[in-house]
Amino acid sequence: MKLFSVEGPLFKFFDRLWDLIKLNFFWLICSLPVVTFGASTAAAFSITLHMADDTEGYIVKPFFKAFKGNLKKGIPLGLIFSFGAYALYILYQLAFKAEKYEGVFLGAAIILSVLLYSGFVYSFALLARYENGLIATIKNSYRISLRYFGRTLLLAVLIGLESALFVWNRVLIAIGLLIAPVCVMLTVSGFALKIFKELERLPGAVSNPEALEESSENTD
């Protein structure tokens, strides 16, 4: 039966699932030193972008090659993101525990949440796909988030739903430990890849952040 053949959907599903488990494991191991989180995430995105394009091959060797190639830019990008995430955590703690100025802290936390999301939602995918500088990569993520606001908002909703699903019960938490981070990366990659391909038709759009502002075409 085609369902159980090597070319069937069942085999492809389990093959993809196994690839996700392996990728999640290598991403986690390479992120454990903490400072290498950014390089590990960029390497994982280099794989999930190929998965989203249905062009992936082997997992292990390409991942470690991408990890090594992204150390220089990935480490500072990861540290900036980690610092921002920690600052966000502190603000939310102050918002819910402070006796005074709760509204101020909550407002600051919301603003920082938006800035962090828009500045980093596409950053690691950009780093994995293009040879841009660190600042240009973050700027491009901001510009893409604004230009494709509708899609970026929908992506935020999907990420939230995925995150909620993987903490729904103990079984899903166990599954989430195996694949949740890379599932989120794959979701982001699906959105990012389509956007990148559209932008690649605009001269200099992905290498020059200003090109995104100069173009007046509405793509959402």
C-alpha cells in the first residue's frame, strides 16, 4: 500500500519527525554553554529553512558546519537577545510584584516585548540565509516585521498557540522536550522563507535595510 511505502505520507511523517528530534537534540547540546545559543539557533534555522523549502538532506553535518560558520555573528546576536529577554523577565516581575508604578513597569514590558519580537523574530533566519552584518540583520528583522505586519502578527499568534499546546498536559510536555523549539523555528522558517523569496526580487532589499523602506509596494 502506498500509505506504508517509502514514498508514502506515513514514512515521510516519521522521517521528518526523526529529523526534528535530532535537530532539537543538537540545537540543545550546542546551546548549553549559553554563549553559543545564538550560533546554535542560526545553525538550526539553516536546517529548518531547507525543511520549509522541502530541500533538506542530512542533518548532522550541515548543522555543525553552519554552527561553526555562525559563531562570530551568532554569539553576539544570541547575547543581545538573551539580555533583552532577561530585562523583559525583570520588568514583568516588577509589574506584578511592585507595590508602586505597576502600570509603568507593565507598559515598559509590553513595549520591550514588541521590540524584542520584531527585532529577533526573523534575525536568526536572516543570519542563517544571508551574509549581513549584525546590526543590519537586526534592522532587517525590524523592517520586515513592519513591512509584513499582518503576517508577522499571525506568526506571533501561531507561536503562542504552539507554545500553549506543548505545555497543555504531561504527554505534550514530554513531546515538547523532544521537538518544541525546532517546531517553532520551522514555523518561523515557513513564514520567513516566503518573505525572503519576495524580497529577493527587490534589488538590495535583504542586504540593505533602507531598501525595505524605499519600496512602497504593499505585500501584505
